[in-house]
Amino acid sequence: MRKSLLAAAAVLTLAGVSGASAQTTVIERDAPDRVVVDRPATTSSTTVERRERTDGCSSKTVTKENDMGDRKTVTKEACD
């Protein structure tokens, strides 16, 4: 009786393993085409200004201007 139970358990275990390995799913995805945009070279000027104060704070200001006259200024301040 014990041998028949062990044999039945072994058969069920092997059936479960083969059933699990038969369920394989492969998903293939095509990557979209890449677009490369060539931009003309521009002449822009960049100015960086750094300041340190006596109270331990410092600031950095970056100003960029392109050849069409558009200007953008960004200031970052940090205190210890």
C-alpha cells in the first residue's frame, strides 16, 4: 500500500512538472523606428557668474543667449 502511494505521488509530481514546463509564452516586441533630427549649428553665448556671501550662502547665475537674441537666465542659491 505504501509503495503504491509513493508511486502515485511520483507520477502526479512528474505530471505537474511536465505540465508547468509546457506553458511557455514568448512575447516579441518590435522597437519603433528611430528618428534623427539634424539641427543647424548655432552660435550662442553663455555667461556664468558665481557669488559667495559672508553668511555662508552662495549663488550661481547662468545666462544663455542664442544668435536670434533670445536670452534665458537661471539662478541657483545654496546656503550651508
